[in-house]
Amino acid sequence: MPINIPKQLPAAKLLKEEKIFLMDQERAYKQDIRPLNIIIFNLMPEKEKTELQLLRLLGNTPIQVNITFMNTATHESKNASKTHLDTFYTTFDQIREKKFDGMIITGAPVEQLLFEEVDYWNEMKEIMEWSKSNVTSTLHICWGAQAALYYHFGIDKFTLSRKCSGVYRHILTDQVENLIRGFNEEFNAPVSRYTSVSEEEIEKHERLTILSTSEEAGVFLVKSNDNKMVMVTGHLEYDAHTLAEEYHRDITKGIDIEMPKYYFPNNNPSNKPLNTWRAHTHLLFSNWLNYYVYQATPYNWE
């Protein structure tokens, strides 16, 4: 899928080096096709890394995708430059009258706070409410998934005794759902969080279906029965080295943290980690774009 992004976006050069099919806006406007319009609400602190991770995945299927990045208006990012945000990001007020085929809401480093304590929670609620009528399907990641379960379905998170960090083995609890088409019955997925959600509460909810769980890490993949909302409690989009960077960062800060499980070869943090989840990451994103967005969205929103 060629992704339509600004030529100057820093991720563009790296994506081209990886042979990801890019299309600049000038060429995209000349194509007589209906592209998918995807908005990414990027709440991660290191925004350029997350941009690269997500664009790499959205550029791997045959349909043209127009990308819009959105940032919070009620919270000032400390890790991204104002120039980068002003150049490549929009705010909710600027797009609230528009319709989007798909939306991605990322994780955020605020999970140890109550939702109501997050300084942009009111803005977050407004955006999630807006997505119900202005977006065909929304993919929520990690804290974004917990926020969606709380706001839309009344299922709160709870605090774990220790951070759940590592590459955990997950199983499918549904074998036929289009979102996990092509998945192995067991697959690896990175997890990095201090909180979790109740599998029992989700199972009891008449509007939700669990698609994947881990015996150690808990619920992983959940969808609403109308396919408008997908919740992924881990980080399939992570690069091979992302968990290592988080671990060494926490060690440097003096945080009492355990080494990520099943991640470093021979359980040695000096060894280079391997990406053992890449294939399923691409499957999840391409299945979501195809079955939940492209096949479901109206040709003309009006």
C-alpha cells in the first residue's frame, strides 16, 4: 500500500531505504482512485520513532493511504520539537468536521495515573466520542486500548505488582475472525505495561469479543462486535530493539525494573534481541486495513 506522506517527513528517508512504497502528495493527487484516509493520534513521547513504526506497517498492502498525524492541544509534548509538530501534525479542532476511514490511537506513558488524572483526558474523551460517528474503524494500542475499554465499555484497568515487559507467547481464542486471518495459533508479541484489564469482565460484555490472550500477560487482542473498535494491549508495532531501549532507560533512571522476559537471547541483556513477531504485526495491520476499513468504509462519506 503506497502511503501518501509529506516529502519532508523525517521518516520518509528511512522508509525509502527499507523499500517501503511511498508516494508524495503531488503524485497522489494525480491518481484517479479513492484512497483511504487514516488519522494517527500519536500520544507516544518519541513521536518520530512511532511514526516510522506505524508508517512501515501501513505501507505494506496494495491500496493508497493518506496519512494525517494528530497531537493533543491540551498537553505540550516534551520530547518532540515544536517545529516538527507544527509542520506535520494537526489538532482535533482542525479536523473535527472531517470523516476518516481509519484511526490509530497509540499508547502513552500515563498508565499509572487514573484516567481522570491525565491532563488531556477530556480531550481524549471528546476524540473517542467523535470517532464513533466519524471513523469507520479505530485501532487502539496499549494505553489507548485501555482508554477505549474504559470510555466505551466501562472496563477499568488495574495495577500489576510488577511491570509486565517482554515478548510473550499468545494464543488465539477465535480461529475464524478476519482480523487474525493467517495468524498461527500461537504467536509472539511484545508487551510493556504496568497495568492490565480483566479478561472476565471483557468476556461478560455483550459488545466485545476476545481474540487472543497470554497465560502470563493476560488479554491481548479484543474487538467490538461491530468491528468499529480494535484494542491491542501490547506493542506489535515495536522494533526489535524498542524493549531494550526502554529497559536500559529505566535502569539509567534508577527504576527497580526486571529484565524483559523471553526477549534477550540467552537471557543476556548484552545480546542483540531478535524480532520474532514481525510477520504477525504485518498481518494484523493489513487485515485491519482490508477487512475493517477498506471493505467497510463508504466510498463517499457524504
